[in-house]
Amino acid sequence: MNKKKIVFGIGIVLAVLAVFTATAVALPWEGWLEPQDSTGAPGEDIYVEQWVTYDGSVDPNGPLLYQVDIHFDPSCVNITSANFSTSPFSAHMFTPYAPGVVRILEDNWATMEPISAGTYKMYTLTFHAESSASCTCDIWFDENYVSDSDGEPILNSYTNGTFTCVVAGEETFSKDLVEGWNLVSLPLEPWDNSTSAVLSSMSGKYDAVYSYNAATKQFEDVMTGTMDPGIGYFVHVTSAGTWTYSGSAYTDMNGISLQQGLNMVGWLNCSRPIYDALSSIDGDYWYVARWNATAQEFETYNPVAPNGFNDFADMERGEGYYISMKGAGTLTASC
């Protein structure tokens, strides 16, 4: 085989590959955000600048008008306004175009003077953090249009960004729920305590949620209600899945009122031996029961039973419990 032909052939292949791997050519008009990835706390206003560079390649008929749509997730962040005081254009328009979209339009039609080559801070956007929980969403550009003084389009591109809402002290809790009944509690105080929000990760996979009213000795439907720490909840799951939600750690149980008889309670964001966890009602309860979701049956702890006769010995985060009280009492505990 002719070695010269082989070398020549390889050279052609490498040349073709070089075309496909070459650095992208800069366009006449390029835009970006500063900072590209912004963060803020719930309810906070954050100021994000939008910059462009125009390289002057279409002079003398340079940019006279441009339009861009900016997209975002309105449940995480809202873009509420734009300050155009630094813009090279004379006319400006900021329009909430649709949910999660704002439109920016600027031009120099009044003067018919296109802008010259340079780098410009076009405007400053106000981002308002809407979510009460941590979230991240894309900030992306669409419907980008730039035209010169003859009405001809100018090639352009924009670099997208992100916005992150950060909640101080936030934690995430996860627990596998099996098909059937699951007895759970909330080790974190949720930012949104509606049942639908707390169980959002299990949406479509459960059809009943009940708490227990110790005073009336009745189960109460909370499917359209709320879920709070310190309370036990029976959740009927139709399709097994992982329950995940976020909130701040629930570490102090300050005076949970208990009635004589059965009480369905929750527990804190920690694990403790039962004798220690229930020290505030020591001697005042008959037994504690938890639900084995896999076996779909109760397990019990009797404080006077000999070692080895109890089914469990610790109070665990995320579990719900029945406490059988000899009389009324108050449960206090902390992590």
C-alpha cells in the first residue's frame, strides 16, 4: 500500500475534523447576564445586568432596534422591572408578555442614529425571589431580533443564565413509602404545610391522608388540609415511591398535649431511645406503637417489658407513633 496516500488520506480526515471542532465564530451582536447565575433569599430583590457587545461589522448601518424575550419560572422568580438608564438606545419598553416571560424592546427610530461598536450595559433587571423554598430555574433568551438602519437583521446570540432561591437552614428529608398504609411524621417544618405541598413528590401515588383526634377518638381527613410536625399521619399509598420534602429542622417539641388513651404523634429531626425521648411522661403511658409498613401491622414497645420482648427501642425521624396514655399529659422533648 502507498504510504504517501495513507498520510495524505489521514491529513484530509484531520482537516475535516478540525472544521467540526473549530471554535464558534463570534457574531456581530452578543449578549449576556451579569451575574450569569444569580441567587437570592425568599422575598429578596436581586439586580441583574444585561450586557451586549457589538463589533461594528455592519457599520455604517449599525443596530437601530432590538427585541428579546426573557423566560423564567414564575414559581421560583419574577422579573418585575428594568432600568434603562445606561442604555445606548433612546426608546425603551419593558412588557410582561406572558406568565414567565418579559419582552424588552429598544430602538433609536426617533434619531435614526445606529449605535457604534462597543460594549454596553443595556439595562438592569429586578429579579424578585418568589419561592418560599429553595429552587433553581433557567433564565433564557428567545425571539432575539436585532436590525440595522435599513431594517436588515443582524446576527446575534445570547448566553442563558440561572436563578437560585436559597433558604438559610433548609434541609431535605426523604423516606421510601410502600404501597398500602404508612404512618409518618414531619421531622422538618415545611415552608408550605399544605398536604399537597408536603407530599408533592408523591403526587398521584396516594389517595388518603389521616390524622387522629385523641379528644374525639376519630380519624380526620387532611387530604385537602395541612400537615405539621409533632403529629402522626396515616398515608395510603397506591404506588410505592420516595417521599421528599424540604424545610427547617424540627428539634423542639414544646408541650404536645396528650389525652387519656391513644394519641397519634410525630417525632423530631433526630433519633432517641424511647426511655429518653419520652422522659417527660415517664410512668404516665402504657405502651408505644409504630406501624410496620412492609408487614402492614403494628409493633409495640412496653416500658416495663424485659429486654428482648419489645419490637423496637428508638424513636426515629419521619416515623409516626401511637402513645397509649394512662391519663392526660404533656410531651416535651428536644434534639
